[in-house]
Amino acid sequence: MYQKVLIPLDGSKEAEEVFPLVKEEIVTDGEVILLQVIPPARTQMVGSHIVLGSQQEDSDRHEAVDYLRAVARQQSWDAGNWRCEVEVDNSVAEGIVRLAGRAGADLIAMYTHDRRLLARHIKRSIAREVQRRAATEVRVFGTRELSEIAAAGAAETTDGQPATVDNRVFRQIDAFSDLSHEQIDRVVALGTRDHVASGDRMGTGGQLGEYMFVILEGEAHLTSHSEVGEISVRIARPGEAFPLAALLGAGTLITSGEALTEMEVLAIPRSELLMLCSREPEIGMRLYAAVGRLFANRYAETLTHLTISAERELREGDS
């Protein structure tokens, strides 16, 4: 059993799902330390204004703390057992190892993205570096472990009968994080479980979103149309609900979605979900509170990507 567990987060849903994998191995009065490592900011010109590196860094730190606190609120764990930390370092691995030593963590539990191409090697290199340098135990989880947890939950029964909703699975869905088990039952009952073939379209930007999809297995590629073609926005993975824009305003989608792999999803009709939220305001209030946080976090992530891109162009321009 562990007394202090450090969980580094990178903004992805998978990294947040490491906690359920180690929860039963933490002592009752143990502590979970959520960590995000952010890069140092430098002073730069934005138009005719000078943005001090210290100002940008302070803003980045506040955004990171808000994100970590939102993750902690989503977990079924005593609030007093959580601590949120932000480290500033060019090396994510160094920031993780340094905080682990300072906090006296006896376990570092982290997720590594099982993805193709460059991102896969970058993420795995961080995990390898932490394992090589940390003085404490390091456990690295991938997509397989997360899938096994979902599969184990799906096999559970209640009083010898299949459970109406497996809350160990659906409680992990980002948009459902504020709902009670009974409220999750009500929402999930509206949907149907569907298989989606790789390459199938799952909504088009600028058009009405007829469904909100809950990803149980597989990945979807979300893109935005521009004059130069489709621009990649992000990859949606198990534990995520999308497109959230289907629930807002007229339901016009911001991004287009396409199944990147074969998928298993819960397809919830937009019209029926809105009707449920109207009939039961508490469900609507909790659902939209979670959706608002998700939009805020994804907006912050987009700003971070834009900042990194702008810094890269400024460096290239100076060289």
C-alpha cells in the first residue's frame, strides 16, 4: 500500500484515468499529488506590447492549477487527500522527478500514450526518462490497462443481474463527472451502443450535431475546415464525450469527426438529451457545468498550442 502517489497529468483524459488503477492501493489517509509540468515562458513582443515572461508564466501556472483542481473534483475521493502542484521546467521528466523527491512520493503512476508516429516516441521517452532517474517506484500504464478496467467494469453484475449502467465505466466519462449514479442511468438510457467502422464520419463542422457520442473503445479524429484544408484539432479517446457543441445553442458543430479506428460508442440523440435536461433541471445543471469546464480546459490547451507555435516561429525568425 502507498502513502503518497504522484500522478503527472498532460491534459489528456487517459492520464486522468490512472487514478482508478491505483486507488485501491493507497492507504485510507494517503495523499494523491496531481502534477502538471509547464515550460518556462520568456518575454516577447505581441504586436506593440511587451509581455513579460513572468506574467505569462504566472498565467500558465494559474491555468494549470485550475485544471488540476477540476480533475480532483471529478474523483470520488476525500478532498483532503488531494494536492495540486505545478512545476516549471523545460524537461517534463525532470519536473516530475524533482517534485517526487521534494514531496516524498513513494509511487509515481503515469500514463504513456500508445500512439503512432512522433508523439508516441516523445511520450514514451518521458516515461522512460522518469523510470531511469526517479529514486522512487514508477508504474507506467497504457491504453491496454485502461481498456481492461473498462472491460472488467462492463462484466460486473448487481444481485446476479446485469447492471443497468456500469458506473465504473460511465463515471469516468468526462461529461458525466458531476452526475450521480442514478442520473448517469437516466442519461445513458437515452442512447444506443453502436459500432463505428474506421473512416466513418461522425459529424461535420458547420452542420447540426444530431448525436453526442460517448467513446467506449477506439479513437476519433477531430478536425476544423480552413482555406488550406482540414486542420487537425485533437484525437478523442475512450472516456470522452463529443461533440459537445451539439448541446450548445443551435447545435452547430465546431469540428468534424471521423473514426480514426474501429470504435464502440454510446450514441445519445441530442433532442432527447436536451428534453431530459429540460424536464430534470438538476441533470441539466450538472451536465452543463461539466461541459463548461471541458470547453475551458480545451480552450486553454488550444491557447497553449498556439503559444508554443508562436514561440517557435519567433525563434525561427530570430535565427
